[in-house]
Amino acid sequence: MDAERQRRGHGELEAEVLAALWAADEALTANQVLGALGSGLAYTTVVTALSRLHAKGVLSRVPVGRAYAYRPVTDEPGMAARRMRQVLESEVDRQVVLARFVSELSEHDEQVLRQLLGRADEH
């Protein structure tokens, strides 16, 4: 099996699609995403990935002719924050998870978090 035909790991294609969309200055159609990926993928594979990302609420879409053009609903840091929130929401004891998270932060990250929380208290 040659390198282009090997299966991607879980989530790799979605990550590649998101990277292509973040790099674009505008919403892209599946054909444009396919061109940006340039990895020998089938058009239907890209359409499926875009449709799944849209269904997950990660992408918005607008009709363009008979197709859709897609754009991420947030940037990369926003996606990381979304994943962190989803993990936290899936836990039973959120307080313990948050306490462990904070206890494992570097001193610098803990200081940044405290500053951000302080700003939130001001509003």
C-alpha cells in the first residue's frame, strides 16, 4: 500500500480540512478544500469530512451555486477551548477535574489563568 493510500489516524483528515480553512481568507467549497489539501483524496471524502464538521457545529456554510462554501466558526485557540470545555462537561465531578487541571499547570500558566479570572470578576 503506497503512502497516499494509507488510512489516516482518527481525526487527522478533519484537522487537515480545518487547517486549510483557517489558512483561507474566505469560505471554501469542497472542491477548493480538495485543491488546498492536494493529497489525492476523493472529492466525496472531502464532502463527507466537511459535512461532519458542519454537523458538529465546527463549520458554518453558505450555498454557492449547487454546493456549499464552508468556514470555521472559530479560530484555532477557540477550537482548543471548545475541546477543553467538552472534556470538562463529560466529567461527573467537574470541581475535582478543574482542581487537578490547575494543580498541573506551570507557574506561568497558572498566573495567566488567575489574571484572566480576575478580569472576568471585574465585569
